[in-house]
Amino acid sequence: MSGLKLGILRLGRVAGKSKYALLDERDITVVQQHAIEPRVEVDKNGNGARIYAIAHDIGKSRNNGKYLHELLWERHKGGIAPGWRIVHKNHVTVDNRLDNLELVKDDGMDMIPRHQDEGSGGHTKNRENSLYWITVTQLLGDPLEMNYHHFNKWYDFNGDIVDPAGESYIYYECHYPPCTRMEKELREFSICGRCQEVRYCGTSCQERDWPSHKRFCRERRRHARESTPDR
């Protein structure tokens, strides 16, 4: 990776964590004309959700956002013809480097990219050697990281806003910053037993995140009539 220059954007808090987007250094100027924010999209087939970076033209309504990966593709490669779409080669939907984007035929299926077998040791090693993982790992602890309830808009596969009341639509991504594993089922991940706010895909990520998380982790006070959490 010698000589490689990257840009990284802090998108904000979403799906239980602070989220970042990766892009080529030459494209960092996109923030001069656009406000970039995260969007969670729920899969129509019940395969969980994914997080995308959405770009809003500063001079226009925020109701007309565009996928950041589509915006960057059109900037460098030209328009996207009907029946085609842009996908992320490494399945990390916020890694918007041009080398990670690919134009493919849109067959109307599997709009949310599927991860490879996440239980295999080989995939875990490749994932931890990925450019996104290495870059985000090198970031210092986020000074804005706090454990509080945040309210983001959630979208279905048609782009319509869904009601997250009662957490019926809220999927969590593993709280360890470089990890992009996201729940495929509601409340699939284990929860921090102390603060009962953040969730992890496994003990490995939870242990790695503890040096940072412990600065903000506060034991949740239980009231006499408070119901027992899922876990």
C-alpha cells in the first residue's frame, strides 16, 4: 500500500456505532458540495440490513439523496444505464474507492450484498487484512462516541421510510469500528452486559473494542419493575 492516499469520512452514528466511509483522496472534495450521511436499508427478503453512504446536494432538498458510490462512479466513469447497478467488490458498502466499485447487470435480486462465510478462518483473516479494516483500526478513539439513544431514518428496499418504533426494524452492526458484520436477524448479536447499549458479533471484537469502549461504558441501573433484557 506504499504511496496509497485515501480519504475517510465520519458519517455519524448509525446502527449502534460511529460509522466511517472510505474513498480515494481525490474524491474528498465531494464534501464541499454535498452533505454525506449514513443510511440503513432493510432487505426485503429478511436478510438483515446494510449501511450505505448517501450524498445530499447542499443546495437542494435533503429528500433527494444519492448513493455516494453511484455519485463517484458517474463522476469518473459516466452515467449508469437502466438495468445496471454499482456494487462493492469486497462487500463493504461504505468502501467507496473507485477500485472497489463495479458495474454489473441488475437482475433485481440480492440488492443487499451477501458476505462470504463469516465463520471461516480464511475469511476472517482476509477481512482483517482489508484496506477498510486497517484504515479504521488506525483511527484514534472517537471523541464523539457516547452511549445514547440516537434516532436515524430507516429505509426499506423501495427507499421508503419505515417506523423503527419498538426496535422492530433496528439492526445493529458490530460495535468494533472496523468490523462491518451486521445482524441478519433482530437482536442476533450479544450485548454488552454492563451498559446494555452496544452489541458485538463475537467475543473477539468485544475484547478488541473494550480499551476504547470502557471509557464510555456505564453500568445500567435497573429499576425494580424493569424487564430483563434479551441478553
